[in-house]
Amino acid sequence: MTSLFFSSPVPMNESLSILVIEDDADTLTNLCDILELDGHHVVGACSLSEAKARAEHDAFQIVISDRKLPDGLIEDSLPELIQSVKGSDIIVITGFADMQSTITAFRMGVTDYVIKPIIPDDLRSTVRRIADKKRLEAELANEHAFADLVLDTAEAIVLVLDLDGKVVQLNPYLEQLTGWTPEDLSGKDWFEVCIAEDERERVKEVFIRTAHDLHTRGVVNSVVGKDGRRYQVRWSNTTLKNHSGEVTSVLAVGVDISDLTAAQTRALRSERLAAIGQTMTALAHESRNALQRIQAAGEMLGLEIAGNEHALHDLKKIQRATDDLKCLLEEVRSFAAPIQMRPTTVNLPEIWRRVWDDLAVSHSRRDVQLIENFESCNVKVDVDTLRMEQVFRNLFENALAACHDPVRIELNCLCDGDQIQLTVLDNGPGMSEEQLEKLFEPFFTTKQSGTGLGLSICQRIIEAHRGSIAARTHPDGAAFEIRLPRQTSCDVEIYP
């Protein structure tokens, strides 16, 4: 029997469930008494087989076992015991440990050795150390779980870059927002992949300032998604350091403010268009009488100069200029006015086919063809029919004006859940980067004649349907991509 020496209790922060394996009944009782002084729940077993049977019904944080048991030496049965008490720390008590068996046992997973005769304070200190370790491990696991939960649920980009600007870590929200996966970006240059060329140098300068241990916040730049779409993100950046205080990486937290930016742009555009509307209303009022007088005088003059071909030719130029001015005033007035929506449920192909049929009559002498791809798509949507006709008419007319015969316009329609995605492609010359940037700006046009309001009006109509429109160049021409929700809210009046 092993002799034990008692002393005052050692305070413990946490009680543990402990399994003691000892074939000597008195020693087993004494060990249980010592450990119970600190509030632990202690269960005894006289053999390995009994210990494994108890482990089937109870979970233990610590197992304390004599090295020599009726079943044999503990190291011979360690793999079996470890499998039975998964996650438990194992302490071996022995009076004749040799170096080789001790090393072997540690390699196999033993936490500590206690040499006989057992000093209670030493045993309890060992248990306390293990309890502290388990508490710290639990706290660390909780912190990691909390951090993972925050990273997984926060609607903000969390990005870690090394000092070369390569992606070290990112959270799931970045993928949800932009489509970039960890596999796409890990180890890649963030600036080359996700920052537009026109902003790259400015964003790199911010990164360099941050890497020099300067906290930067309120920086706004666009992040390019996997599909090429730009997202406006507001960043707050800081550094991560190692235990020596050296900067190892940059932590960037970004909030998507695309909707806010778009709302500010719409508000600014609203103010501008309201001013345009007021100006055009006054101008149209003042001009209408003058234009009518020009038209009446032109008609009278036509009668007076009948037979004079040169004079009639010049008169027709004046009349066409008058008509152009009237159209210009009406188009600008229409552009500045609010859009009133009257959505109904319709089959979308019926709208674009009706528009195409009307245009085909005026282009009957040309080699033109509309190619439709929407076989597996249910394209019933809630839209304002007249407004959508206006969109398709503008897109088709632009394509017909830009392309040389034979003209091939391809319309692809895909269903994506509650969204309809339309792509109108032509075989024309395409567009430059500068043209793409300005394409939807009011009064910008690539035509020799025209107001440059057609695509701006199309954009307003699509946005009034709670959708979006974007343009791009593809290898064979230009492409316009439209996304529309299947359902639009009831009758509304949409201001720009």
C-alpha cells in the first residue's frame, strides 16, 4: 500500500470528472479522498477492463492510473485506454519508471507521470494545472467559435493581406457579395485581381500607409466582382503584429455601400433633372408659339415659291430643323419628367417580338435577324408593357444603327430564381472603355445625331422596375445585360 501525506486543500477554479484506476483498495480510497477535497467528481476502478466499462457510461476529463495493473502494464494498453476515454488527460502513477517506457508513454499521449510515494499537494497541483489548461483551452475554443461566428455572419468584408498585398484570409461574406471564393483569391495579389486599374495606385498607397502601422478608415473604393460588376466598399484598415510587435499583415474590414452610393447618385440626378425639367417646361412654353409661327410661315412660303426647286429644298431643311427642335424639346421634357409605372403580368417575348416586328418593317431592305434563346425559361413577369417596349426599341435601334449588314441581334433569356436575366448582343463594332463608362450618362451619344438620352431613359425604366442594366463589349460586338425581378410593386410613380 502506498503511503499518502495530507495537507490543506488547494483552491480550484473548476471541478472535474476524474477516473482513478488502482488495484489496491486502500490507495484507491485515499486517492479519491484527496481529489474530492477540491470538489472533483471522482470514480474508482480496480482494473483497465473496469475502467473501460465505466468510460462507456461516463465522460472523464482526467484519468489517473497506476502503471502496474492486474491487466498488465499501462503502456501496453494505452491505445485501448485512450480510445475509451477520448479527450481525457492521462496521469500515470509509478514507483519504478524507466526512461524508455516513460518516453514511449509520453509519445503515446500520457500527460504526466507521478512518482510514488505520492505527495497529495503535488498530485493536486498536477490536476490543478491540467484543469487550468482545460479551462484555457475551453476559453480559446469559445473565442475561436465566437470569432468564426462573427466572421460567418457579419455583413462586412473581413480581409487579411500579407505585406506584399497577397490574400491570406477572407470571410464568407466576400464570396456572397462578389462571387470570389477562397480558392480563387488565396495567395493572389488583391490589387491585381479585385481592384479596378483606374483605382489601383490610389488603393495601393492606402495599403502602404496602413502597413507602416497607420490606421486608415473611411477609404472608399470599388471592388471588382467575379462577374466584373463593381461594388463600392468603405474600408477601415489596421495591422496585425506578431509577439515581437512586428507588423506581419494588414486587416481590412469593408462595408458594401453600393446601395448608398447609388441612392446618393439618384438624389443628385433627381436634383439635376428637376432643374432640367423646370427649365425645359419654361423653354417649351416660350418656344411652342415661335415654332408654330415658323411652321405656319414655312407652309405659306412653300406656296409662294412653288416650282422653285432650290428654294423648296432650302425650305425643307428649315422645316426638318424645326421638327428636330420640337422632338428635342419633347424628348428632354419626357426625360426630366417622373416615370409612372403601371405593371401587368405579361409574357416578355411578346413585348420584344412586337417591337422587333415594328422595326423590321422600316428595315425591310436590310439583312437583319433576331436570334432568340429562352427555351427552358418561364418569362412571365410583372412589367409596364409600354415602358419595356421603349427599352427594347431603343436597344434594337441602337444595334441596327451600329451594325453593318448582315445584322445579327441575339437575345438570351435566363431564369435565376425570382430574377430574369436578359442579354442583348449584336455583331457591331463594340464599345471602348470610355464609351462604356459614359454610356448611361444623359446627353452622351456616339451617333452623329441624337440627344443621347435614349439609354439614360432605358436605365431609369429598368431601375423603376427594381432591376439593373449594364453594358459590356464582347468579342463580336456589344452586349446589354438586364436583370428584372419577376414581380414589381403596384402602381408607383418613380422619380429619377
